[in-house]
Amino acid sequence: METLPLQDGRILEYTVRGPERGPLVLFHHGMPGSAVPMGSVFDSAIDKGYRVVTYSRPGYGARPRRPAVRSPAPPRSAAS
């Protein structure tokens, strides 16, 4: 795993595997998930010459959770 500091102070955890000059595949693993390599997916793509990048979503792997995001209060009902 590699890490990249972000401007907001969080850390992006990611993994890159495959040939240096291979066509790039950005693998989004869904939720929940982290940058832990998935052998069957990575190996199949790498065997075909692709370079695969995947990352950990906030709160998974070594990445810290995002700060809570508050949404605005819903509008009051016209009946009240």
C-alpha cells in the first residue's frame, strides 16, 4: 500500500500493480472496501498487461473517516 497526503489533511491509501507502461485500469471496489488487492481481479488484469490502481474509501483500510457532513434542515411544512 502507498499513501498520498491530501490538502485537507487526510491520507489517500492506494495500491498500484502491473506493468509500468500497461494501459491503466482504475478499480473501484464498491462499499465497503479498501485498497487490499483482490487477487482474482488484479491477477486477471495484470496477466493481460494492464496496470491496476485501487484505493481505500474514507473510513476503510488506513484512511480516516471523513468529518461528519451536516445537511441543511428540511423546509417547514406549509401546514404548520
